[in-house]
Amino acid sequence: MKVSAEYTYKNGAGEKPCTVSLTDYNLIIQTGDQIRSIPYANIVSVRLCRSRNRFTAIVQPDGQPSITISNQFYLSGREYEDRSRQYATFVRILHFHLKDKSTPEYVCGKHLHRLITWACILVVLSFAVAFVLDYFNQNPFSTWGLALLISGVMLLILTATSWGRFPNIYKPDQIPFQFLPQ
């Protein structure tokens, strides 16, 4: 069994180091004494995510728990080693293997349901603030107008902070550059 790429990560200080190896037909995950082999044909989705300087690839095998691979290796507490260069190379090689041997869904960005949930929470809070201000006679506008104005501003802030990380589908040979460390 020839290994074409190998990458070791540790997503948290309390976790064990995990090594992921890519062979010709399998993804092999080794955590401590446990070894798990997943054929590329059984991988149903790959999601690339980014949060500041933390990049993750979430590989979802059919009927098994997902594998979250990150560019960070936690040493102790909040200290971590940045393995961005090795991570980016590993993700590219993984996509190369999956391109011909599997048909997963390639998705990048945040989950849409999280964005919708945050949008709903912000709108409800905006209306609550408008009604509270109206109750204390501190509202210079109509209650509904102020509620819509605050909602618009909050949704604009949500959009600005999530810009470039909206959910999207991509092709394995066209990995979006903003989801790989440079």
C-alpha cells in the first residue's frame, strides 16, 4: 500500500494527534492505536471552511462519522503550531485523488442554516429593541420604522462579516483560494 500523502493534525489541546494518509484508493485515519480505512468511493462530501486563520476540511464518509482536518496542531492550552503549508498541499492531493475515484459533493463556506438562524435572531432582537425604546418613549421614529432600520443594519453587518464565506459548490480542480491558507 503506497502512501502518496500524509498529514498530522490536532484540533484541540485535549485531543490525540490524528494522522491522515492518502493511498491509491483509501483514506486512512490513525488516532493513537485506532486505524480507520475509508475507500474514496465511500466519501459523500467534502466541505472547506475558514474562520480567521483556522482552515478546516470536513470529509463525510457514507454512514460514518465525519473527519475534521485542520491546519492547526495544538500543543498545550491555547498554543498551536500553524501547519498551513502542509495542510494546503494535503487538501489539494486529497481533491486530486477524489476527482477520479469518487463523486462527493464539494462545498465551501459556512452552513446556510447557521446564517439563516443568525439572521432570524438579529431581526427578532432588532424588533425587541425598537419596542423597548418605544415603551420608554426613547424612540424618535415610528416603532416599525425603527425596527426595520435596526434589522437592516444588523443584516448588513452579518453580511459583511460573512462575506466570502457564504455556502457554495465548487469543482475539485477549482478549489476556491479563500478556503486554503496562502
